[in-house]
Amino acid sequence: MKNRRLAAMYSRRKPIMLFVFFTASAFLSFILAQEPGGETVVGQQSPPGVLSLFRPDSPVLHDKAERVEINPVHPPGLIYRIQVAVFRNSVNTDYFKGLAPVYGIRASGTGMTTYYAGMFRRADDARAALVRVREKGFRDAFLVAFSGGRAVSMERARILEKEWGVVPFTPDKAVIQETEQDTVPPTLSFRVEVIRSTKPVAGGVYDEIRMLSGTRGLDVETLPDGMIVYLIGNFITYQSAEDYADLLVRNGYREAKVAAWLGKKEIPVETAKQLFNSLK
């Protein structure tokens, strides 16, 4: 069955092209790991994308009397949330005993506000967080799935998770500050961008790209404008990344190109070249 699925996946490509690609890819991965002078470079892995936003014991970063934000803008796609409470009147942040992030969604016409803790791309992460929420005393808390701002069934969510389960959030800065403590300095690197899309690629396409990335690794990043990019590797030099991108282009991935990243932020390639040259 597995062989038949793989055969169907690559049916649009000629067998000889596949043989050339995998042979050349394995060879190129070894060659590109060698920098001038014969020294082997160990590529630094970029930090994983933000697939869940939740802290059970958030420090007090604001006035305890501050009201919970109502109807904030959240990232697109599938989101699992933990429903904690429903109130007619506004609630202070200290009511939620350190859970973060917490926000409310007010139903139009009823005046009732539903309060949620956390945001998750994967049901397993949401269930683990639900245990912590109930330990805080919110015994009636439960999971809810949303897509496009509307509640969906858990069955529908399981289907959507196959696409959105690997797409990181791009949350508001305030949410990031409250849920993350990133002390790692940003790393400047060249990367190979395989695809840029407004929606996640199909599961089969994602599996194909991940297989082609090999030991260099595949990362999925969501840009501030909502675009989703699929990136392979962290290359020390522009030339090594360009060689890898050219190989992908010759084997059917015509959108493949070199991209430059400073930590989790995309920067112009020419700017990255200048920065690298200044360090020589």
C-alpha cells in the first residue's frame, strides 16, 4: 500500500528524473555540509514554530484589575480553545488564576461573553493543557474547535488538523510576550523556500517536501501577512543555498528559491549578503 501511494504521488514526474533527483540530493547534502577549508559545518536548527499558546502559571504582567480583552483578532485556520467560563458581566484577569492567554468572545444580541484559555493547532496539546486548567479549579472546562472564526465539530477539526496542525501561529505581540520567554539571539541564515501559499498545502505534498528535505529539516512559517512558507535547511553561504534551490527547480519545484532569515523574521536576501560580507 505504501509503495502504491508513493507511486501515485510521483506519477506526474518521469522515473529518470526521480532517480537523478534523489541521487543528486543525497550527494549535494553531503557536499553542501562542507565549507571551504574542509571543515564540516553543523547546521543550527531554527526554533520550532509556535503551534500552541498556553501557560498555566503566567506571571502578573499587568494590573490585576485589568479586564480581559474581548473579541480580539486571532490567526486564521484551525484553532482549539479551552472554554473556561461564561459571564454576562466583565471579568478581571486575576479570576483566571494565572492562565494565559485568556480572552473573551461576546455573542451579539445576548450580552453573554464566553472566556477561553490558550490557542492550539493540535488536539493533543489542547488536551494536555485542559488537564492543567481543570487542576486550577475550572472543573467544567472543555475543548472547542474553531475554523474561520466559527465553531466546528471535533470530527471536522480532526480533518482540518491534517493541514493546519503544522502551521505556526502569528499571534499579537502582547500574546507572545505573555506566553513566551525567548532568550536565544536570532541567527542569520540562508534557506531554501520551496512553496509560498495562502493556505496549507495538501497532506501528500507536505509529506513529499518533508521527505525531500532529508536531514536538513523542513520548517513551516507563517508570515505577518498570513502567507505560509515551507523552508528547507539553514545554509551557511548564499551559494550553497542557491545550488540546492537550483536542484529543486530542475526537478519540478519551479518556485524554489533562496530566502534569508534573521531568527524568525524574513529579511531581503541582498541585506543578508551584505551582513555576511561585513563579518568576513
